[in-house]
Amino acid sequence: MDLDPVVLARLQFAFTVSFHIIFPSFTIGLSAFIATLELLWIKTDRDVFHRLSRFWTKIFAVSFAMGVVSGIVLSYQFGTNWSRFSEVTGSVIGPLIGFEVLTAFFLEATFLGVMLFGWNRVPRWLHVLACVMVAVGTAMSAFWILSANSWMQTPTGYEMRDGLAYPLDWIEIIFNPSFLHRLPHMLLAAYLTTSLVVLAVGARYLLAGKFTEEARVMMQM
């Protein structure tokens, strides 16, 4: 039986994307939740927010790592599965992905170490700042990735020369017609996903009669 290489490439890419998106969706919302917990901790001095922050930070670390690893595979598949597309649009897509790495990912990576290993090692305000910066970084990452993905659907601000796409206006490229609709949709989906996970965990602990104070806080937030 002959299998169409294009169909196989689509199936492989679809599987990778479907697996990968679980983790960014969760980490975008979870980083914002952890930052909120840290801000409430420093504002109210209630230890329950500190305990919850430490609990969810461990889960965030695993989810973030899985997102990075699966994202690397996804990046490689642009070249292996869609080499001709990458060749044609590389002058536009490449810089957008590069902007994501140079701004969002470097910001996340810089403060992630403080967030994970700074407990009792750095001042409280610095740890709170690190959590906020990681949350900002994840949102910025969504900004650039959604910009690149939206441009693939509604390309603007470029011209074709010798069969290759060349950028003309980066503002038009970044803020292409579908981007302003898709970015809030993605961010809202990420925050809702995390909210439901936190709610489910809180409900489970409350039903089990364990960590009831933390469970109530999770369900109330």
C-alpha cells in the first residue's frame, strides 16, 4: 500500500502540535496563577499562598520542561516535514520565531531559575518579581507564536520575489488580520484551562478532607 508522504507529514505534525499545545496552554495560565499567589502572599502575609505557590511551581516546572522539549521537535518538523514551505516563507517566519526566543524565552529562562531555586535564597520581593516576569514571558511567547501562526493563515506585509516571500512591513506582518482575534482567544483558553485544573485539584483535596485550607483557596480563586 502506497502512503501519501504529504498525508503522513500532516499526521505526524498534527500529533506533535496536539501534544505540544497541552503544555503551553497550561503553563501560560499557571504562571499567571502562581504570580497572583505570590503577590497575594507578599500583600497579606498569609502562609497559605506561599504553600500553594510552592506546590504549583513544581507542577509548572514539569509542564514547562515538557513544553520546551515538544516545542523543539515541532520546530525541527518545519524543516523536515515542510521544507519547501520553510524555504519560501523563512524570511518572515524565521524572524518571528527568533523574536520569541530572544524576548519571551530568554525572559522566562532568566527568571525561571530564581522562581524554582530561589526559595529562602533571595529576598521575597525578588522571588515575587521572578514569578511575575515568568508570567509575562509566557504571555509574550504566546504573542509571537500566535503572530507567526496567524500570518500563515492571513499573510500580509510581504512580497514574492523569485518564488520567495520577503518582508515589507513588519507591523503588518506581526499584526496581521487574524492575529488580534486569535491572541486573546488563545490567552483566554489558557487561563480557563488552568482555572479548571486548579478548581479540580482543589475540589479533590476538599472531598478527601486533606489540605482543606489550601483547597478552599484554590476553589475560591
